Amino acid sequence: MTPVTVRSCHELVDMVWDDPAAVEAMATAAVVSSETSDDERLHALWARGLALRERGDLGAAEGDLCDALVIADHLGLRSVVARIAVTLSLTLQYSGRGREAAELLERAELESTGADLGHVYLQRAIVMQRNGDLEGALRGYGLARDVFDRFDERFALARVLNNLGVLYAFRGAHDLSIEHSETASRLAESLGQQRLAAQAQHNLGYSLARTGDLARALHEMEAAERRFAAMPNSDGALAVVRADRADVLLQANLAGEARQEAELALVTVEASGNVTELADMLLLVARCRLADGDQDDARQAADEAAVLFSRHERLRLLPLAELVGVRADLAGGVGDGDHVAERAMSVAASLDEVGWRSEATTAWVVAGMLLLESGQTAAAVRLHRRVLRAQSGAAGDRAAVSLFAASLHERTGDRSAARRCVNRGLRTLADNQASLGALELRAHAISHGHSLAEIGARLAVQDHRPRELLGRIEAARGMISLLPRAVPPDDDVLADLLSDLRSTVEEIRLLTSTGTTTHHQSHRRLELEQRIRSHTRTARASGAATELQLGEAVGALGERQLVEYANLDGILWAVTADRGRCAMHELGSIDEIEVEVDQIDFALNRLNRVQGSPASREAARETIRHVGGRLGQQLLPDRVRSTERPLVIVPTGRLHGLAWRALPLLAGRAVTVSPSLFGHTIATRGAASDRRRHSVLVAGPDLPAAPEELRVLSAIYPTATVLDVATSDAASCLAAFSTATLAHVACHGSFRSDNPLFSTLRVADGDLTVYDLERCERLPHTMVLSACNAAASSVLRGGALLGMSSSLIQFGVSSVVAPLTPVSDERSVALMTRLHRELAAGLEPAAALARAALVDGELDATASAFVVIGA
């Protein structure tokens, strides 16, 4: 065996960061070699101990480091003894022996001089940070930085800056956090320390997330994850990335996905034996479970974290676990409100004292809202002053403080101050949301403003200000329409992922048809979907938001009437706008209305099935006539019923799934359904500005009537591009859409309630998802989707929609004509023929569908399921 030289053993210690597995193998070779000197062996043991620690084998790491320490002490190498003691201290900390780690560092400090002293300061700061002593850690990092600057220890300096980035993020010093993380990343890159560079890049993502810049945060984390995945033995680092990504997803209100990420990371950490990381991970899992509505499991995980914090004397972190417990009790209605408020204030004071600014703000706001609910207004006023002094600078925290202040002023009767707080909070959220590019993140982010908008709406109702009520309703749901369109990453990665997904789904279809199991392919599909979502979330918006005032939007209606709905405390309200004048209407219990909406939906499904007896179909028609008649009377105010002018409807909640065409009072009337008034205005402008005059007709596979539908429509549009069952592959469809004014797609459609942006239109070579359509630089201003459920959307808290048709409107399509329910393709041919004749004659989509829906003065059953969305 070739002996390992002293020089190479010394180098092994510095190589651990980049390749712990290789270092472990080389160090082992040196340890067992009979030709290795004591000095060589101690460095090899030291290096192997570090490598084992990085790989998660803490017991073996401690053994090697202790053996190295004995040899160094025997050889009288005092500075080496101190350095090894420093590295051993973190291993003890990971094992939950914080007191031993601190004592070891105290002894090491007495033995250290020069740059070695800087390593003692660094390690002690890391231990303090792990224990929640942020002030002590900050001082320690400052001392270490001064030493490393003096002795030009650039690698150690990069480690200090990296840790400082995270520490400043905890303390709410966001500019300093980002600055230190970026500097650490650049310095590590310049030194060729790829693992440290990846860590710094990941920490930069974490720092950005704390500011609310979720898109860039996810971009940096994804890049860091790719770098770690290419390195050997990076399970621990990947678990940390997964955990911090869960934290970002929590901020984006994607609680279910955040919980899944956190619990997968927990499994990895549990296997590592790192009890410090385990306690931190349990706390994250508790937060995710709480956000996901699982209060009992959240409380259990928080209690487990608290036990570990106590056992290992990380007492400063106990308030973080207690905060989850307080919020779980609040959400679950456990305990007396006054008692929970007292606990929240105690937790907030503890968090504020040790520097956890964002978490302290959350606790103060929880306490304040509880005080208001229990009628302790004077105490809430005093607490509000304290919150203003202590609040974090993050957008979400500032919005939460605005919510508390608005609630406080509403309770004390200061309506003007309450309105100012609502405006301030919504403005904060709008500015933050503008940085988000991915439609999914934007849609979920709206819910942050829901409670603020609700307070504003209540004030408007109480003061009987219909225009103000309309503005408050639009504040959340209309916000997304004003943001600039953000195209997803235009790269081969996304294109390949979407192509792979299409192929995988087709393979699943083929195997299913032959009775073959598809477990592997189904797992692959889920993996691809997750990678697509992660990749597209890194998109950032470019350009400015559309400047549009409420008065402009109301004025742009022209001769159209508007009725926009809102659910306030279980009561359905409507605001009508007619020739510039607004009025408000109280319509009754939302629960009762939703029951009748469900009855209409059930009847339409029965009516449009291929199967079913004539008696069943007639019973469905009768349900629609009677229930639709009652709903029309209840939902449509007198001023809406008294005219036949075009109508724009902006629904809320379950009303987005109502087939408005089925209401007898709207028979023959041009009706457009829009996600928001602002969205309708922008869609109308888009239709007017599109000067293209070309059509594309598409037919998907396994739809018997589709060829006939295309044949008939080809006669109406003789110059149209026709993509039949054989030629309608995804690439051809997307290319044709980019040059067309109007597109008609007759195919199978599916709505994914679990993942609305993976709702599909099936074409020749597989499924077109919303993500595919989003990549089109331009889309037709009118799209007719003769595809089951193509108009369906999930309604998120705050009013945002996610689905095929609602997304197309966000992508620049002006009008989408599509069904809310399954429809018979055979019966659709006649309806589509009538519709396109009216469109070709120059009618707008809503007017064209209104005419096409009537046959001999009676509503066509198939047409009742179709709506026009947008303009």
C-alpha cells in the first residue's frame, strides 16, 4: 500500500466539505496502514471523524475525534488539540449534549491562539445559534470574523458569512441577511468549495423567502438542490433543502405540499441520529400540520420538539414550540380565550427577548386578536403599541399587523383608521405579490388579503357604500388580473418535463386498457408533476402591473350590467353596476343557495349523460326549471331582471360552478362570467386590440363525433388550419394557437381538483396541460373548448381561481367558451355549429352562445352546461 503523506492527511481535513465519502475512504486507508505515523494518523482520524459527522454517523464520528484528540494531546500538539476539540463540540451538540459542547469550547479557547481562536469563536457561535441564543451567536460570529479577516482565513470567513446570513434572517434584518449569504456564496465559489457554495446559495434562498420574495427563493433553493444532488453523501443537506422549501410553501399557503415535504425530511433526519436537527424538524412539521388544519397532530409534534429542546437544554427555543401549541389550541377551540391570549403574550415576549422577530410578531397578533374577541379592547390597544415597536419587516408580518390594527379600529368604531389599515395591508400584499411569477403562487397568495378585504367589505356594508364594497371585493380577487403576465422558464428542462409527462400518461392509458399494473408509471407521473410545479414556481414577473382604477373598470362596462357577489359572514351580498351607478343587495344565506346550486349541477350531469332513461332526463329538466327559477329570483336583483342588456357576472365560492345558462331568467341573454371585474375589463381590451384574423380547428382522439364536428366547422371557416385526430399533436396545436384569432378544440377534457393546473385537453400524442398552454407567447383571443369540465375551476380562499379556462384568461385569452360539466360529444356538434355560425357573423361570444343555446325558443340541454368566461 502506498503510504499517505503528512501533507495529504492535512489536506484531508480541508477536503471534507466537498467530498466526505472520498475523505472517509482515504482517511481509513491511512488509519489502518502500518506505515502511517502518529501525526498522520491523528489527522486521518480527525478527517474521518468530520466526514462521518457530515454523513450523519455521529457515534462513529465522536469516536474518531476523541481518538484523534488523545493522540494530539500525547504528541503535545496544543493547537491541534484545540482545533479537534472545536470540531468535536459540534458533534456533541448534534448528539444533544450542548453543555458538554460548551465546556469543551471553553477549554479549547484557553489552548488557542491566532486563527485557531477564530475557529473556537465560530464553533461557539454555531452552538449558541442552535440553542436559540441569537444575540450571543451574533457576538461570536463578529469575533470570529475579526480573527479570520486578520489572518486571511478566507474559507473560515465564508463559513462565518454563511451562518450570519441565516442569523440575520431569524432576526428580521433582511438586507443584511441577503448581503451576507450572497457574499458567502461568491467567496466559496472563488475558493472552489462547492459544498459550502451550495449551502450559501440555499441559505440565500431562505433569506429571500423571509422577505417574501418566494419566486427567487425557490429558484435559489432549486439550484442548490441540484448541486447537492450531484455531490456524494448529501442526504442531510438535501433534507435541509426540503425542509426550508416546506417553509417557503407554507408562506405561499400550499400547506398540504409543505407538510409532505417536511415529513419526508423528518424521515431522513430521524435516521441520522442528529437530535438537534430532529427537534428543529419536528417543529417545522408541527407548523405544517397546523397550517394543513391538523391541530391535534401539530400539537403532538410541537410537544415532541419541546421535550427535545428541554432535554438538551435548548431552552430559548421552547417558545417556538409553545407558539405552535397556542395557535393549535386557538384553531381547535381548546381552552379559555383569555388564558390562550395570556399564553400568546408570554410566548411573544419570550420570542422578542431572544430576537425571533417574525415569530414574535405572529404571537403578538394572535394575542391581540384574542383580546379583541374577548372584549378586552383597552388591553388590545396597549398591545398594539408594543406590536408596532417590535414587528418584523417582512411583508407577511406587516400585513398581519395591519389586520390586527384594522380589527382593533373596527372594534373601537374608528372607521377611518380601520380603512387606512386595510388599505395599507392590501397595498403591502399587492407589492409583494407582484414579485411572484407563477400563476399557482399568485393565486394562493391572494388568501393573505382575504381577511383584510373582508373587514373593508364589512365597513362598506355597514356604511352602505356600494362602490366601496365593490372595491373591497375586487381588492383580493381582482389583484391577480392586474399583474403582468409571467411566462414560465423558456428552457429545455421544462419542455422535456412536459414531454415526459405526456408520454408517461399515455403509457398509463395503454397499460390500463390492457389490464396491466401501472405502479411504476404512476409514481413517475407524480414525480414529473412535482418537478414541473417546482420549476415553474421560479418564474418572476417582468414589467409593470396594469394601472386600472375601479371607476375606469365600471365605466368600461358601457351598456353591460354587472353583478358581483361576495360572501360576508355566511350572507351572500351582490353589488350591481349599471351605467356607472352602483347598488348593493343582501341576498340571504349562502348555505341555502349552495344547496340549490348543487341540485342544478346534479341535474345537468344527469341530463348530459349518454346513458339514462327518457324519464330520468325529463326529471332533470324539471329540476332545472324549478330550482333554476328559484335561484334566478334569489340571485338576480330586480334591476338585473328588468333588462335584457348584456350581463357580466363575477361569482364567489360555489357560484363559480353554477351553470348560469340554466337559469330561466337568463334565457336568450348575453351572459359573461368573469373571475373579477378588473379581469373582465382587461380581457375586453385584449379582444379589441387583437387584429389577427385566422382560425384553428382541433380534434382529439377517441371522440367519435369530433371528425364530424371539424367537417362542419371547416365549412364555416374555409381558410382555417385544421388539425385532425392524426395531426393534432401537442407541438402542432401550440404552434397553431400562437397565430390564430379563434381556436376550436373538440377533445376529451379532464379537471384535476387535486392539481388544477394539470387539468388537460387530450390531443393526438397525449394531454395538453395548463402548463403547456402557459408557454405559448400568444394565444387566440377566443377559445371554444368542446371538452368535458373545461370551464371548471378550484376556488381558493380569497377568490382566486385555478383551472383550465380561468388560467387561459390570465394568459391573455379574452373569451373562453366551455362546459362546466361532462357533455355528450354527439349532442355538442349541433350546438357548436350554431355557435360558430353566430361567431362568424360577427357576434361576441356571449351573444353568440345566447342565440345558439335556444332551439325553437327552448333552452338546449347541452348548451345549459356551457358558459362564456372572460369578455
